[in-house]
Amino acid sequence: MRKIKYKKGRKLQPYNLEYTGIHKKTDSEIQLFVYDDLNFAEFADFNVSDLKKHINTQKTNWLNIHGLNDLDFLKSISDYFKIDNFMLADILNTTRRTKIEEQHDILFFNIKSLLPAGDTDNISAEQISFLIKDGVLISFQEKRSDYFTHIRERIRTHSGIVRTKKSDYLLYILLDAIMENFYITLENEEDNIEELIDQTKNSTDPIILEKIEKHRDNFNFLKRAIIPLRDSLYDIKSIKDDDVFNVIEAENFTFFARLHQKSLELLEQIESDMSSLHSASDYYFSAQSHKMNEIMKTLTIVSAIFIPLTFIVGVYGMNFDYMPELRYEHGYYTVVGGMVLIVLGMIYYFKRRRWF
């Protein structure tokens, strides 16, 4: 899991642009979709100077950018669309919280996409940012991924209503696709929890406790990503009647309300899963205590059995000359036999009392 270093993020100044992510060797790529209900065009591997030729303001335009390491390239995009340096800094600084804001004629939205990191217990994080201006939606991804593959196919094949809608609806389905990653990550964590609960029932290996703490950290990481997203979606949902977020059409606010509901469901499920994780932790400690109690009970029974034997041995180990049993011909066998009877009697007594 990649931790967010807020201290480093605060040191960055708006006019000192710096990419703070980990994909520093990813080359910047550009892809453009231009479509409406009747027509569709797709462009790739072209220069920023060709944007004016390809973009059609009468249609919906989706400009998708992979790779944030080429600052000159991003600066040229920023200059073309007149994006403020503060927004560009937020795109490059991957330590920022999820937020939505509208400045002048630009709507800005960034979000964290979380997915399981391979076969490990870690969670991989990627920041994805969106800008909407003059019918153009620009998405900024740290690396090439398949989050939006199905959306591209829907646009190409005119599936659903995406080609009949504007850029605000496109933003909705892109955000919805990213939120699906939260469900995938959460489902993976839940599978791990079930496995941990089974392990706590069969073993008291300390590695289990380490795994429990690791997954608790993962859930907290998920919460830190979803809570600001919930707040941002609530802002859209709650001010649809105000003169804010003019880029979003009134009929499409309902879609963002659905996303807000999904964020609430995710947080509720995380709380439930954390309770299950807490129960697994409690069960682990209970099993440890029970095992320790069993050990102490066994040691106590053994000690209790040997106390009278030790007493007898101590008595006959005293160096007195006039102990009548010392001269008895069968004294040794009598004492040993008596000690055996004492042991058997105590075991029988303990069994009757169900002490073991």
C-alpha cells in the first residue's frame, strides 16, 4: 500500500510543478474521442497543436491522457485550455485529497482509484483527475490502465445512452467505473478476512495477528479515499438548484446522487468488515488465552500431583537415626506403592471434578 505523504505535498508551490507519483518512467500519451448521437471519431498519437483541428465544440469531446511525467507536454495542454496552475499542480500532486471545485468555466474533479496489488495484501493507488471545459472532458491518468475500456467500447458501438449525453454524463460513467474498483478491492479484502477468521480457529501463529493489522490498515486506507469522495459527491447532490456546477445539466444530477449513495454503501460495508476484523482479532486473543489457560491447568495438575509425593520424599529424606520405616524389609516397595496410589487417586478425583 502506498502511503500518502501530505508533508511533501504541502511543500509544493503552485508555480513549481512537480509530479509526486511513482510512475515516473511512464511516457505521456494522448487519446481523443469526438462524438454525438450520429457520428464518432477517435484520434491517437497526435500533437497538442492538432487539438484545434480535431476538437469539435458542437459535439462531446473526451481527451484522455496517460502519464504525468512529461511536464512540458502537460504544460502545453494547460496552455491550450487555459488551465490555472493551481489546478495543474493538483493534477500532478498525487497526495491531494479527492475534491471537486469550479473555477471560472472549468469543473475540476480528482479521485483515487484503488485496486488489489497482485497476489499481495497491499493496495495499489492511482490518482485520476478530470477537467470539463467548453464541452471537453479531459482525464489525466498516471499510467495506462483498463478502467475505461468498456466505456470506450460503448462509445464506439453506440451502446446505451452515452452518445446522446454531454460531457457531464461522461464524467458520471467514468467516476462510476472508478468506484467499481472500490468494490473489487473491498471484495478482495473480505475474502482475506474470511480466510483469516478460519486461520484464527485453527492456529495461534503470531503471523495471523500481523495479517489482521495489515488488513485493518487497508480498510483505513479505503476509508480515507472514500470519505472525501462522499463529501464531493454530496456537494454535487445537494446544490443542484443553486447557481453552482453549471457544467452539470439539471437532469444529470440524479446520476451523481447515485454515486453518492454508492459511497455511503461502501463506507457502511467497510465498517461492517472492520467489525468482522475486530472479531477475528478478539477470537485470536481469546484462543491465545484459552491455550495459555490449558497449559497453566496442565502444569497446575502436574504440580498438585507431585506436591504430596514431594512431601513423602522429603520426610524419608531426613537424616534421623530412629525412623522405624527405615529398617522395614519391604519399606521401599510400600512407599513407592503408596505414592502410586496417591497419584491414581488424585487423577481419579480430578476426573470426577472435570478439572481436565
